[in-house]
Amino acid sequence: MADVTKMECVHSTNPEWFSPGDIYDSEKRGPDICICGDNLVSDLNPEDWYEMSQRVDGLWFLTGFQQSVLFRAVRNNP
């Protein structure tokens, strides 16, 4: 498995896809950073992975969804 980064959903106009406050897995897949909409089946359903882009302020959004879903990387505490 690739390096997984935990992302917190901070805004969503589609909470049935991604819910604000919930934590999701993201990882590099080929040249893209992708996030999984269903962490339980992420390796079984490649279609559940969505490409992401990063804004200047550091928040991430789903590519092609007009920033209707926003994420922030969760920092690991030592």
C-alpha cells in the first residue's frame, strides 16, 4: 500500500459522498493525489477513488467538482 494521508472533510455540498468532520484516506496514485469515498472498500473498488487538487490556501478539493467538497490534511501528533 502506498503512503496514506488522512484528510478531514471541512466542507461538502454532497454529504452523502463526503461528510464534514469525517476522516478519509488519500494517497498518490500514479501522477495524482486521490481520496477514497469509502475507506472500507478502497482497495476493492478503484472507482471509489477521486482525483484531488490543492488550493493556494492549502485546502484540497475534488477535481471536476467546482470545489463543492473541501479537505484539510490531518496532522499526526508525535
